Amino acid sequence: MIQFERPDILYLLFLIPVLLLWFIILQRQKRKRIQKFGDDGLLSVLMPETSKRRPNIKFLFLNLAFMFFIVGLANPQIGSKLEEMKRQGVEIVIALDVSNSMMAEDIKPNRLERAKRTISQLIDKLHGDKVGLIVFAGKAYVQMPTTTDYRAAKMFLSSISPGIVPVQGTVISEAIELGMASFTEDNDKNKVLLVITDGENHEEGAIKLAEEATEQGIHVYTIGMGLPKGTPIPIVDRYGRRDFRRDQNGEVVITKLNETILQQIASAGEGEYIPATQLDNLMDDIQKMDKQEFESKVYSDYEDRYQYFFGFALFFLLLEMITLNRKNKYLKNLNLFGTNNNK
């Protein structure tokens, strides 16, 4: 497994496009100043040792050195020792609604992004608990099996969008059914199924399945995303123009948080309905549950690999230093690639 000791440093890599833009501007300004003195063909005769290609090569070497230096500073690490560890916690499966209605902006920035932030905050508060991810709309799919690797959970969470499920709609019953099958088989208690949705259920059966879940020791909690008063669902066309989703008659679709169905599901599942703003209530309930012992494989030791990247950075920096802006009088007639050496 590869990880970075300081991943925040990798944001400095965004400076590379800025440096590229700055270099292009400087080269254009330089070219304009030279053109004031005469024709390019004449100037190439008067300055035969001037190279047009070498400044670009030097800049490439400098950028490669910068890139490897930044990655080295972030210190890539490779897991070198895998151990089995026993942990105590609760097993949690999160079913996240990714239907089009979750793009509504009655809570900012929109329901789906707020839900993802809610899940991220929940993961930050877990200690020794297992967590799994399910996404659902018209169909439900396992996004990530239950694990104690919270970093991987956040990585999978960041990739979730409405396009991840090809069939639209909101079928909470299928999400509950898949969630029930996603728990560890030998765990017969202290299991939490957390359904995060706006409650626009398009099929019946969710309440009955929540009752069946309790027979397997699963507590079904629901978190409502959105506001009961309702709001249109924004869409953006390929030209960047904003509009709202409409039905077959051309009327703007209004999506509302259905708290009633979510409360009924939570009651049937011996859990609790929780508004998105009251996440602490859920954590309090989870902490009160008896902990189950899990076996998990984790990397307990990592080896640093920064030295290799610093080595590459030094290599390209030396190449940049020994590459001259003018042509080498001994190598200018060497044509390895059949190109025009006047460059």
C-alpha cells in the first residue's frame, strides 16, 4: 500500500501550469523584442549559435526537477509489514442516495455534497468500527465492502456522483435489502444501516424490510437531506446554461424532503430519524452499543521512498544546469533524429 506522509504538499504541483503559462508569456515577449531588430532568417544568420529549442528543453528539465522535489517532500511511503489486528467496534453500512433529486440546492451546496460531508465527518469520529458504502438510485450497488480502512472509505466517497448509478429513481427498499446482505456473516449484533436520502421513495416495501433487518440484529437509521418545503432540481446543459429539471408536461419538478417515510423506516428498524444537522445524536447512539471484536489486516510499518524522488529531482536539475541556451560547437552538426539543427 502506498501513502504520503504529508499529502497536503502535493497541492504545490498546481504551480506547474502557472509556471508553464509564465514561461510561454516570457517567450512571446522575447520573440517580439527580437523581431524588432529584423527578419528571423537574417537574425539566424547573424546569430548562428542561438538555439530556439534549448530554452524549452531547459524549462522541461526544471519542471521535472520541481515535480519530483515536491513529491519527495510529500514523502511517499510503502507498507512493508502487514499484520492482523483485533479491533472492537460497531459495523456500519452507509446507503447513500445518488438520485437526481439529491442535486437540489435547498441545503448548500446541494443535498449530495452535504451528505458526503456528513459521511466524512462520521468517518472522522469512528474508532475501530467497520464502515461500508452503498450507493442507490433506481438500483443499489456496493461501492465499498465494510472495512476499517477509513482512508480508503474517504477515497471511495470522493468519487460518488449521480452518474455512478445508471438507473435513476429512488428505491430505498433495494438499498436496505443490499445493506442487510453487506454485513459480516459472523456478526450477529451491533450492526447499523444508515440510509441517507431525501426520502422520495418510488417503491413500497422499505418499511417491511426495515422490520426484517431488526431480526438480523441490524438497527436502521435514516438521515434526511433537504427541506420539507421543496425546491427545483437544477441542471446545466453542455453550453453551461442553467435550467431546472422538468416533467413530461414541461412543468418544473419540485423535490421535497419526505420526513414521514424516513421516520417510519427508522421506527420499523428500531433506529432513529436524524436531520442532517444533528449527526452527534447518531454518534451518541453508536457509542452506547456493545462493541464487536473484528479481525482486520493493516499495515503497521511503512518505508520512506522520498530519497528516490529527490535523486530524480537532482538529476534533472543537473541536466538543466549543463544544458546551455546556445548551440554546442562540437555537437551542433550531430543529427541523431534527422531534424533541422538550425533550431
